[in-house]
Amino acid sequence: MSGNATVKSGWKDIPRGGYILEAGNAEQYKTGDWRSRRPVWDEKRCIHCLRCWVFCPDGSILTEAGKMTGIDYTHCKGCGICVEECPDKVQALKMVPEGEAGEA
């Protein structure tokens, strides 16, 4: 090599950036704060088919004794999958802008 040539570092030369030292999950952290829309549940329309619970990627659908009891907004990220999975004839869930949802 000539005296002016620059040697570039390879991927093996890059220092490690982060380590996960212990197992964890979202239950330990409030992960729903960045949501811009939220699902709102209409208990009177709900037939408790639990399709929303089955498909919720965050485990935010609360259930007891085989029935839906609410939504855990601390972890819900507002993806809307629960609303899409609620049967069309039922429509017990709807997405609303976060600012219009009121306190849950």
C-alpha cells in the first residue's frame, strides 16, 4: 500500500453496541404512550368471541372467565388489528384518534 491509502474497518472491527443482560418483556414497561389512535370497546355490542384477544400482538385485550373485560391501554400500541378482527356485524371495537378517546 502507498503511504496515503486508508484502510477501512470491516464489520468485525466495529465495537459491540448493546447487550441484553437479562430477559425481559413489555410487561415491565409502558409501551402504549406513542399511540396516535386507540381502540374503543362497546361492551353492549360485544359477543365475546375473543377474536380480538387471539390476534392482539401486544396482549392488550383483557379477559376474565372467557369474556372480554377491557383493553390495557398501558401496552396497546393502536395497531387496529383488534378492530379489523371484530366481526363486521358486531363492530364492538372502533379506532378513534387518541385526543378524542377520553380517559379510559
